[in-house]
Amino acid sequence: MECYYQLRSLALLISPSPWFQIISVMAAIATAVCFSSFLLSLFLLFGHRQIHAVSADASTAANPFTVRAALIRYWNRKVPTNRPQPAFILDKLSPLSALDSATYSSLAAADPAALSSRLSDLCAAARLLCNPEDTNTYSDAARKDDSSAFGSYQNSNFSDYGSGAKGGSNGFSHYSDDLNVAVDSFRRYSRGSIGHNDSFASYAEGGNVVTANFTSYASSSAGGAGGFDSYDHEANVPDLKFSNYDADATARKRSFSSYSDAANAGDQSFTGYGKRGADVPTTFKGYATDSNVLGSSFDGYGESASGANDSFASYGFNGNVPVNNFRSYGEGGKSGSESFASYRDQSNTGDDSFSSYAKGGNAASAEFTNYGNSFNPGTDSFKGYAEGSGKHKVTFKGYDSDNTTFKAYARSGIDFKTYRNSSVNPSLGAPAAAPLLSLHTGKPANRWLVEPGKFFRERELRRGSVLPMPDIRDKMPPRSFLPRSISGRIPFSVADVRRIFGIREDTALGKAVGDTVAECERAPSRGETKRCATSAEDVIDFAVSVLGSDVVARSTASTAGSKGDILIGKVSGVNGGKVTRSVSCHQSLFPYLVYYCHSVPKVRIYEAEILAVDSKEKINNGVAICHLDTSAWSPSHGAFVALGSKPGLIEACHWIFEGDMTWTVAD
């Protein structure tokens, strides 16, 4: 039967060519013969030269069996108006050979779970994003006096490394930099060590989907210090876990500096951190600066610790929607002190939750200075805060919040100074560093929402204008579309995708799969028509269903000019600059390419020459979309922050970023 499925898949690839019925008949005959016999028949039918194209040169345009050739035929059927084939989509097709495509299609048809048995081959051949195994293991309990520098390492499992070490140091420099799907594990690292130092510098910088586990790290160690500097800088979707980190440690200092700055959609988890530790001070400085949607969870942090001192300085500064949860934080601790200075300052709509904070603590103190001075109102919840504590002192200086709840809060030892709980946006006050300014309003603005040039007015898109261009680079890991004959048979569920592609739930990629499925299953917004396309054919189908069969896909040609000033050359309005509707498609993070496509009414689309400011030479061809109806947008939308207006009063324009596309009716 496998031969039958393989040949039938080949027949589907070349449908509706004249050979379709011939191949289909031969596929039925092939149920009783082996695949090699069929290849011999093909040799006699097509000739040696044609067979060579199938087996050795599947990329040639003349080969009717390739994924590319099949999609071109599909395009010609769906868009029978001789419009240009969408090069943007063709470039993202799977490089699977005709034979591999038929093989994996037959496996998926019989049982999608069977793909997992060929996962490594499939991921390599189809150019997919699959979770790597821990390829390097450094287990060295025997070395007691260790000093090592780990440079240019990646995807490593450090188990029982440096256990019982006396003195020495480890330095991780340029570790997992610019790596897609980095998975690093530090388990039982430096356990029981004495005076052992470790530093993580330039760790996973610019990485995609970075997962790092620090488990039972430095447990029962004495002395020594650790530093996380420039850790996960500009990383995309970092997922970091610190479990039983420094548990039962004595006088071991930890510093998080320039940690996860400018990161995108990351999660940090500190569980059982410093539990039962003695004099374990921790400093969080420059933590999550300029980050986008960064979540931090502190569970059982400093529980039953003695004399622990933690400092959160410039924490979550200028971030976009930072979310921090402090649960069972410092519970049962003795003589510890916490300092929150310039915490969540100039951030956009942050949320903090303090549950069972310092519960039952003895002689602990907490000082909140310049706390919650957010760009937009944040939400703070204090539940069981300092409840049952003895001699607990809490001071709020310059606390600014619009939505704060205090439940079961200690009734004594509380000092509120210049506490503001207003019904309007709080004053920005004096920031710790000079804030970015909106190019249009000159007012302080949030970095993530108003990156220079991210939004602009329609009148600014004219020949001779000099505009800042935002970072339009594709931050997603490279992947390809799977053929529909494969992707269409993979159940679009979190559990099935994780199982088939070997993705662990507790990794960044595992969480991203869940987020993508949830977004795809979300009900459409008012007036929205949406679809998650799991194949190139799906993208074409949706565009045609919304706009008709005479369509064109457009995207900015390259990233030239990104993150700098550009000079606008010739500007052409699509459909003569008339108001039209479009279909925009944005990448989702998944093992294979999945696009979130939705209809966008009342827009104007422009193509513009992008020139170098100094030489006036053309360096790019940009595609911009101007949304004319912004009445349903949130008042805190970045476009209004940048342009200084309100929903429905102005239009908002932006470039089509690398990796995204917009569809319109053809000119």
C-alpha cells in the first residue's frame, strides 16, 4: 500500500496534467509491485532525461513533480488572469524533493503521528523549525577545581558540572548567539561548590526561541558569585527557568544586569530561588529594559531565607506590557530587605501581582521608590502582603498607579509618601534616563510603541521626504511551508503538534505553539474575517475568497534602509490610490510556516522607491499600507502615541515588514 500512496501523491502533484490519469492507473497497479518497478515504468514512459529530473534535479522548472511546479499550477487555476506568480510565496515553499514529498505525504495520509518516526530527516529536508536534542553533554563531577571558558557553544546540557568544585570560575561568552531554538540546560551545576564563580556574558544574544533551564543550580554552595550580563539581548521569545536556584546556599551573590533587554515576548520563571538560603543577596539591574511583553514569575522566592537582600533597580524600564507575579515571595524570611527602585518606569500598561508577599516574615523591610510610573496606567494587586509579619516596614515613595488593590495587607508599619492613585494618566516625573521622543509630538514616548518611523501619516509618504525607517527585519526563525498534502493532515492542535514534532511543553517553542493555536481559534473581532493558513495553497485560497480571483501579493523587497533615515523616491498608489480593501498575512511561530491572514477594509496601498539619503541611489522598494478607519483601535495603540491623536480622527500608515505580505485586487 505504501507504493500506492507514494504514486498517488505523485499523481496529485502533477494534476491536472495529461499524465494524471496515466499515473493514477499505474498507482493502482503499483499496489502489487514495488516502487522501483514503477520507476522503471516511468523511465520507459518519460525517458531517461525526465526520470533524472525527478530523482536528481527536482528543482528545475520543467519537472512537474516538484512542490513549486504544483503550486504554480494551483495559482494558475485560482488566478486565471495571467497575473505574476507570487515570488514571495514561492520562495517560502518547502525544498522537499518530489520523492520525499510523496513519501511524507503518504505517511501523513496513513497516520500523521508516523511523521515523528522520520522527524529529523523531515525537518532537515523540509527546512522546518524543530526542537533540537541536547547535543552536547558536559558532565564532570570529578573535576573539583575547575576554571573554564565556554565560548561559541550551543545547545548544551551541563549536568553535575563543577559539583563540589573549590574555587575556580566558569565564563560563558558568546554562548548560543544568533541561534534558532537554543536549548541549554544547567542541572546540578556547581552543586556543593565552595567559592566558585560563574558569569554569563553575551549569552544567547539575538537568539530565536531560546530556552534555558537552571535547575538545582549552585545548591548548597558556599561563597562565590554569579553574574548575568547582556543575557538574551534582543532575543526573540526567550523562556528561562530558575528552579531551586541557590537553594540552601550561603553568602552567594547573584547579579542580573542588562538581562533580557530589548527582548520580545519572553517569560522568566524564578521558582524556589534562594530557598532556605543564608545571606544570598540578589541584584536585578537593567532587567527587561525596552522589552516587549515580558513576563516574570517569582514563586517561592527567598522562602525561609535568612538575611537575604534583593534589589530591583531599573526593572522593566520602558517595557511594553511587562507582567510580574510575586507569589510566596520571602515567605517566612528573616531580616531580609527588598528594594524596588525605578520599577516598571515608563512602561506601557504593566501588571504586577504580589501574593503572600513576605508572609510571616520577621523584621523584613520593603521600599518602593518611583514604582509603577508607567506610560499608561498599570495594575497592581497586593494580596496577603506582609500578612502576619513582625516588625515589617514598608515604604512607598513616588508610587503611581491607577488601579491598585490591597487585600489582607499588614495594618502597621506602612508609610505612604507622595502616593498617587489618580483617575487620569500619571505624570511621567523625572525618568532615570532620557526618554525617547515622539518625532511628531515631541513628548516622551514608549520605545516599543513608537519606534521611530513605525507609524507615519499618509501625507508624509511623498517624493523627497526623509523619514526614519523602523527595524523591519523578520525576527522569526526561518521555516518553510509544508505541502498541503502533509500540513493538511496534521491535526492543528497543541498536543498533536508537540507530539509529532517532538516539542517539549516547557520550552519556548512549546509555549509558542500553544499561543499560535489559541490565536487561530480566537473568534474574529468585529468586522474581521480571518484564517490561519497552514500551507501556501491556504494563503491563496483566503486571498481569493475575500478579494476575488484577480489578486496580487506585495511585500517590501528587502530590509535595506532599516533602522535608519531613508529618502522617499517615486510613490505609486495601488489601484490609482483609491480606497480599497486588502488581506494582510503575518507569520506565526510554529514548526512550519503558518500565516495569520485577515481582511483589512478601507485602506490605501502604496509602493515607494526607497533611496539612500546621501547618494540618492535606490536601495529598496517599499510597500506601505494606510489604515483610513482607526475608530475601532485602542486609544493606547502605538499609532496614536506616536502621532498624537485619538481613534477615528486620523489615518495611520506603516511599512509591510519582511516576512509579511499584503494582498490587493490587481491594478
